[in-house]
Amino acid sequence: MFRPEDPFAPPGGAFDEPWQAQALAIADLMVTGGHFSASEWSETLGACLREAEADGQPDSLETYYVAVVTALERLSENRTGISGDERMKRRAEWEAAYHRTPHGKPVLLHPDTED
């Protein structure tokens, strides 16, 4: 059960889509795994939400979960040294792999090397 003071709690405790729950689960795993602290997570998420507000984004669940993903990306980039450009390149590679993979088959980034 989500508590109001829980930095992983979505507004209203609701998920509209599975990816939203998955994004928060990843954040929780990253904190419990010691990759970043709960305070780093809440500070970064708060900064992303303030940026969304300053950009005129609506106060909605969609805006909240986009901020969750953005916060995860920032913290991951800071911890791994992976640049935003490198992350975007890798994402494009995974999207291409997803689109070329038949339904029900595992998605392989490089099908020739099974990696």
C-alpha cells in the first residue's frame, strides 16, 4: 500500500498503464539496490516535476510518469557515465530490434550474436 510520504507513490496511488508501475518498480529496485538513495530519487523526481510545470505541462498522471522516466534516465546517466546521446542511440537500436522481432519471440538487440 502506498503511503503519502512514500517517494515512490504515484498521485492518487493509481496506474493507467503497466509501464507506469514498472517505472516506479525500477526506481524502487535502484534505491534498494544502492544505486542511488531515496533522497536523490525524490530530489531528482521533484526537479523533473518542477521543470514540467515550468514548461506548461498539465498536472496529470501522464506528466508525473514522464517525469518518473526522466528522473530515472538522469540518475542512470549520472551513475553510469552514459551520455544522453549514447542512451538515445541505444534506445533507437532496441526499438529497431523490437520492430523486426516476430510477436512472441524474444527481442534480441543483435540477432546474429544473440546479445
